[in-house]
Amino acid sequence: MKTNSVVIVEDHPLFREGLASILSVAPEFKVVAQVGNLKEGKEAILKWTPEVALLDLSLPDGSGHDLLEWVRLESPITRVLIITMHQEPEVVAKAIECGAMGYLLKESSAENLLFAVRQVLSGETYIDSSIAKRMLEKGETSIGKIENPSRILENLSPREKEIFHQLVLGKSVKEISSQLFISPKTVENHRTSILHKLNLRSTLELVRMAVRAGLTVP
């Protein structure tokens, strides 16, 4: 089994150590660095080039959003999962726009943490279920809205629209398959078709577009 390196950037030592302890039970993860601020986070990511970085948005020497943009330029192979207490839709939207692959609340369970990290590693987007719908329903973001958002989905079939909204909510292919009583392969085929029709390259781009458009769950 491949071991995936993880860097944790979190300014509270007790919570930071708790994250590392949870990850240690899964053999596919290896925490290579635990740091408490923006400067140390950059140094650790440059040194280790980890597959995943767990990042708090509130750091003593700067914003996690700044580190997100830096990671996108300096370590593009590193996938970032935000772990924070901030639930404001505009904060979530900005994190996604800056390059976050996932967004998890600190009140989440250990099981959800492991699921979110695995989701991000697989190239999927993860958004905490307790804030995903609220984020989309708010619609307005600091990024600005796309004009005529309803036209974005007009070329999608009813089933594709259904799967589109599930993907935006951070649901995995397996979860969508179970919920809609169709095979994972069928879900994947629909996802590929949706991305092609919307001229997007990944689920992350799809989520960013949905946030900017203020699209709501039907």
C-alpha cells in the first residue's frame, strides 16, 4: 500500500496532535510535519512536498488563504484540506477559489476526517455536509456571481443535473451511486459527461463554478 505524506498546519498544539493521532491509525498516511504558523507551513511543504496538507485558516502570522494560493504555485501536487471552525459561506467559497480541495469543520468526527482526506487524495472535492447546502443557497460570495447562472445547466439532462448537485455537495461517486440506486460506473460516466458539457476538467472546477454562479440545490 502506498504511503501518503501529510503536513499539518494548525496553531493549537493539542488539536494538531489529535489530528496526527487520528491519521496514525490509517496505514496509508504518514504525518511528516506538524507546524503552527504560516512561515513554518511553507518551510515544511517545501521540504516534504506532501500529498496532502491539513490547514487551519486562522494562523498567528497570516491567513490560511494566503498559504492556499502559495501552495497552488509552489507545490501544485499537494492537495489541501481545510480544517477550521469557520462556517461562513463566503469564507468557504474563498477557500475553494484559492485552491482548497476540501473543507472540514473542527467539530467533525474522526471518521469524517479520514473520509475527507481519502476523498481529497482521490482527486474528489469534499465539503462538510453541514455547510455545503447553506453555502450554495446563500449564492452571494466575495468572488462575485456569474451572470445568467440558470443557463449553465440547460444542456444537462435531468439525471445529470441531479448528479451535478450531488457532486457540488461533496458527495463521492460511491455515495451518489448508493443514493440514486445506480452503479458507480454509471455515476462516473455521467460525471464525465457533465464536465465535458460544461467545459471543465475536474470536480473541483465544477464546485468553484457552482459557488461563483450561486447555484442552489433543487
